[in-house]
Amino acid sequence: MMLSRAKPAVGGDLPPTDKRKKKGRKIPKLEELLSQRDFTGAITLLEFKRHVGEHEEDTNLWIGYCAFHLGDYKRALEEYENATKEENCNPEVWVNLACTYFFLGMYKQAEAAGFKAPKSRLQNRLLFHLAHKFNDEKKLMNFHQNLQDITEDQLSLASIHYMRSHYQEAIDIYKRILLDNREYLALNVYVALCYYKLDYYDVSQEVLAVYLQQIPDSTIALNLKACNHFRLYNGKAAEAELKSLMDNASSTFEFAKELIKHNLVVFRGGEGALQVLPPLVDVIPEARLNLVIYYLRQDDVQEAYNLIKDLEPTTPQEYILKGVVNAALGQEMGSRDHMKIAQQFFQLVGGSASECDTIPGRQCMASCFFLLKQFDDVLIYLNSFKSYFYNDDIFNFNYAQAKAATGNTSEGEEVFLLIQSEKMKNDYIYLSWLARCYIINKKPRQAWELYLKMETSGESFSLLQLIANDCYKMGQFYYSAKAFDVLERLDPNPEYWEGKRGACVGIFQMILAGREPKETLREVLHLLRSTGNTQVEYIIRIMKKWAKENRVPV
């Protein structure tokens, strides 16, 4: 089955935009530091004043606010929680605390704190996002109705569209806001993120360039640029874009470090996956999916299944990967239930309005019909995007099987021989299908050579049975007899003697008809003499009598 390509992480959820102004008396010089977005300097000032006993109103709130905007959510949480324990606590602290819980992934606590806050537009946006996290459609629609046609609310709505894979709707909102607010440069990054998700990597790069011209050291923007390079070029090109991030990542910006570590694993083809990805599974959404893909590539299907079995898919990528894992486990265990689940996941994605005309959507429909063994339908979908995958071994493996299964073994053989992966070429499915193509294409010798290159195993025994029976059906009795002879030596099953006997008689008939060289008779007699069955002597006597009469040396 087709495996999804590993996915670099382009960033976390788009947060509800927070443009609120803080209440409370400004501490001298604090306003200047905040206007310069010098949050580290602001915290230093506030901590100094606290240390020397110059206690100011809402100090906890301001330190929490600065820590939050530095991405130090644990520090922000500590300050806000302390603020809630104070007498005459500023009620605004609850919505700040809720936002901090949200960014720490503590959604239940975020909801509890959010409901304690006074009603406000920020509270509504926060609860709107939490309803999405909890998959509560009823609450989601209620909070949606409370949104107004103001920038913050529209940005919040756009981010929900983004997280629900409604990328075009998000783009429409961002572009509408940008028309009136060209100075909102960061929205170009959000638009670029959406185009990335829509697989328009070149368009994403163009939009991103507008932002990077002004903010050339942006972590999120440079990471997205690297992801685009990965899709457009290769892992080395992507890693080169990340180099400046690795050199300059802020010690306080932990998420950036985790993002870089995660994406380096992807860009390097899975190198270091077991060391880096497990701790990030609940931090970066793509980490779980990429770890599943890593396990699949290591043929550890059970571990992949354990990691994804409890995941409730919400995006096409998650549905596809869950389908792939169930298909792989179903094939490994011979489980029809897992195969049926996989087929349903593939059909769900391939039949959806948003995915039916995309390459992943068509791959899903091809996979669905593949599992249903409807190979004519498989070819309809594979042919629709064949030109994009000419040198792709996985595509060629599936395409060749479908061609052979529909009777086009000549083209099936050609496509099988395009495959370069040694691992794939040693797979029994590859060997058995290629052997069958050779036999039907009247090349039994090549099929026999496939067997000779194999080590003795259960799979080599199965390939012998295939060669013996398929060659017999095709009238290629010489190689059928050789295969049945080896089978009889390995397993004294009377059916193998009967097969060998029939194949040897078939060769003799072909010699009599002039369709096989007379010299072949000597080897036929050698094959027959290796059998202890009582019928052998009678058959040998008849063959030797004919050879004597026709002066054929045996």
C-alpha cells in the first residue's frame, strides 16, 4: 500500500489574536519598554522593583503578560496563578490565566478559568477555540455567532478555518484584512501557511518573501521557508534554510527549538527519529504522524498501530495514515477487519469534495479499489497522476501489480523492472508477481533464475510452487518439471510426484511434436530417476525405447 510522505511541521495552531489593552496604573518606564516589545527588559525592571520593595499595582499581571509574549508560558502561569490568590484580584487575570493554560495544552483548566472571567470578546474567542479543541460543534456555533466584524474576531475565525482544513476560507479572510491593513505583515505568513497546506509551495514562497523582506530572522517564517524547500527540492536544501535558525534560536523560545529538532528528523529522512520524536508527540501535531511513518518504514507495523489506534482523525492526512497502518496490519495478520477499516478510511478521503481531485485523494481511491481487488478501477486512478510518479518505487510497485492483475503482464513486467529499491526487489510479493509475468510472457527461464537467487525459506518454497503450477498451465513443462522435482525432494507429497510426472510426459510429447530439442530427454530421464515411485520404471522404459529407435543418446 502507498505510504504517506513524512510531513515537516509548519507551526502550531494559529492562536486567537490578543489586541487587548491592560488596565492598571503604568509603572514608570514600563510603557516605553512595552512599546518597544522589550519584554525581557520589562520583566527585569518589574523583578527589580519587586525585589527592592517598590510593590506596584498589577505587577504579577505585567510579568505574566511579558512572559506570555516571550513564549515562557510556565512562568506566565506561575504569575497569573499567584495573582488569582491575591485579595481583590483583578478579574481580568482569569482570561489571561485561561490563555496561558490554552497555550500549555491544558484545555480543561483553560475552560474552567475562562468561564470565571468577565464576558469579553477575548473570552469569547478563547472559548470558541476551546470548543474546537473539544470537538463540541454546538458550543462552537454558539461562540461563532458571537463573533463580530472586527479584526481580532475575524482573525480568530480564520485560524479555526485553518485548523479545520478550510484553507481557502482562511485565505479569503486574511486577504480581506490585508487590503485595509498592509502594515499587518504577519498575515502574509498565515496566508503562506494556508498555501503550503494546499500544496501550492511556490505560491507560499512568494507570499512569504513579502514578510521575510521586512523580518528576515523570523523563526516561524524561516521554518516555513525550509518546509517549502523540502517539498520543492529536497531535505538538504531545507536543512540549509534551517541553519540560521539553529545558530540564532533564542534560549527562551523552546517551541522553536523543538520545531527545528522535529523538522531536522524529517529533512534527514528519519535520522534520530526515536530520540527526538517521542517526547514531541503531544507537543507538535505532526510528530505523532511522522513517528508512525518511521515505524512503518522500519516494518514495525504493530508499534505504528499502537501509536495511532486511539487517534481520532480530523484531517485528511490523519485519515490516510490510519488507513495505511490498518492496511499494513491487516496484510501482516491476515485480518479482514483491519483491511475493511483501511478501505473505509481511503474511500472517505478519496470521495470527499475537498480531496477527490487532489493526488492524495486519488491515491486513496486507488488504494480503496486495490483492497477490493477491483484492479481496472485502480488503474483509472493511478493513470490520472502517473506522470508525477515515474521514478517512484512505491507507485511503480502498485502500478505493476494492477497491470499484471488485469492481464497486461507485458507492461507489468516493464514497470516491475523499473523499481530500484533492493528491499522491495527482495519482497516476496514483488518476486511472485514478476515470476508470474515472466511465465505468462513466455520467459520461464527468468522466473527460474529468480528462485535460484533466493535463499532456502518458506518464501522460496512458495515461489517454487508458483513456478511449478503456472509453468504447467502455460505448457512450459521443462521448468515445471524442474520445480516439481525440487518440491518433491523437499516434501514427499504425492501431489508433487504427480505434477512432475505430468510435466515430464508433457516434455516428451513436445519432443515428439518437434517443439522441444531431443537432447532434453536426457535431463527428463535424470529427473525421473530421482523418484522412488513404482510408476517411474514404466515411463522410463517407454522413453528409452523411443530414444533407441530414433537414435537419441540418453
